[in-house]
Amino acid sequence: ERLIGSLFSGRPSWEARLVGTPTVIVDHGRPVRENMRREGITDEELAAALRSYGLIDLSEVRLAVLEVDGSLSIVPREKSAEGAPVQGNE
């Protein structure tokens, strides 16, 4: 493990090629279709991931990232006092 760590320490591009890098799937409520297609993520899989975070709609998502381990990490948008997603630049 130490050998592998030292091998990658000076060459982050090697690590990215062998291990992979996280991929943005949703950016401020908008699906990044090219990335979804390239990574094989379907609308149904994305909807299931949203539900697992207690979200219903893409408008509630600030960022969704496909991690290198294959899991989807979702960052919800901040909500207003009325409970609606805050719009605009975040």
C-alpha cells in the first residue's frame, strides 16, 4: 500500500487513469446528459438516488457526483423559509 501511495504521490494523472475521478451528474438542478451517458447512469437510477436522499425533484439538487467507487453523492440546494429550493447562484 505504501509503495502504491508513493508511486502516485508525484503523478496525480496516473492515479486518475487507474482509479478514476468523480464525475458531475447534476449541476444546479440540471442533469449533465453527456456525463450520464458516458457513465451509464439512467434517469431511473438518478431518481432512485434522489429518493434515497429524501429528494423528489432535480430542482432540489445543487450537485450530484458519481464517485470513483460507483456511488452517487448528492448535495441538496439550500431551502428557503417556506421550504422551497433557493434559486440563483449558490
